[in-house]
Amino acid sequence: MINKENYQTLTAALQPSKTTLVAVSKLKPASDIQALYDLGQRDFGENYVQELVEKQGQLPDDIRWHFIGHLQSNKVKYIAPFVHLIHGVDSYNLLKEINKQAEKNGRVISCLLQIHIAEEETKYGLDEKEAMELMERVEANPLPNISIEGLMGMASFSDDANKVRAEFRNLKALHHVLKQSYFLANDSFKILSMGMSGDYEMAIEEGSTMVRVGSLLFGNRG
Ligand SMILES: *Cc1c(COP(=O)(O)O)cnc(C)c1O
């Protein structure tokens, strides 16, 4: 079951800033995705490779599929033929594998670097220094079938609005620094993927260009 009212409220809220909505459909049935598609939604986000591949086979071809989970190198090949944007890249080896699979499919695959901005401990995401080092490596060893288009981050799950806001600001600031340092020659580093059901309004205020919203549209995942 989708929440049509929330969808309309959300799309209206995103319109002035032209923020892209990625509807996060993980663990939800294909029929829910189809229902939102019928209202005009085209960008959908999934966290699990097998689930994404199954849904992709059942649903319309013009859906733009975003992979937003943690991607293991050995599974890149399953999504490489069709994935629109991979949000969670946090190592050179993963970039290298995506490049290899993109080449096999005759494509250039768009990626975002995942930055660790939250206080919570997690294995995933780069800090500022690691992001710089990764970019240095990419500059020294170009990957022609990859396009690094921006950054993705998840703020802390916290009621402390100041803390969440500060984390979004840090991500935006890093986006600016990397853009100045590595992307002056072209115009490709434009995406700032931040904001979820609980914090998308603040994320937009802080410069998000892409929000990833699940439970507000599809209900809780239980
Ligand atoms: C699940 C998920 C979301 C959506 O979370 P909601 O709180 O349901 O909106 C966004 N981003 C990532 C990376 C996720 O894993």
C-alpha cells in the first residue's frame, strides 16, 4: 500500500528546489512500485541486489533504478546492465569492478561516493581524508566507464536537529571542496544525495539535490 497523500505533499515540497525524489522500495512488493509509477514516479531505490534484479525484470523499462545499499564487488555484474546510479561507493576496488562490468555492458555507470557523516559507528562510508585519497587514486588511474557524479550520506538517527543539520552541512562542504579540487574541468559533480523520511526537509534546506524516501511513501518496513 502506498500513501498517495504523502507522495503528493512530498513532490510539491521538492518542486521549488527541483530536488530529485528517489522512492526507496526495499522490502516492498512490485505492486507498490507499480502504483507509485502510475502516479508518475520514475526513480526508485533498492538496497539488495537480488531483490532489485527480480523487480527490474517485472516492472516497466523506463524506471531509473538506484542502488542505495552496500554493494559487494562480486554482485556488481548483476546490476551493471541496467542500474541508473550507484549511491554507496566507498572503495577504489569497488569502483574498479563497476568500471569493468560497465565496460562489458558498453556503458558508463554513474556513481556517488558514500561519506560517513553520522556519529553512529558503521563500516560503510569514507571520511574526508579517505574521500580525497580515493579521488587522487582515480585521477592517477582513470576509470573510463565510471562517472563520479557526487556524494551520498546518511545523517545520525537523532532528535537533535542541530546535530543532524551540522552533519548535512559537513557533507555539503565536502562536496564543494571535492568539486573545486577534482571536477573543475567538467560539470559532472552535481549530486548531493542526502535526506530520508525523517529529515528530508532539513536536507533540502542544506542543499540536497536528491532525497531517498521510503517509509513516508510505502509505510514502515516492519
Ligand atoms: C532505507 C534507506 C532509506 C529510506 O529510509 P526511510 O527512513 O524509510 O525514508 C534511505 N537511504 C538509505 C541508504 C536506506 O538504506
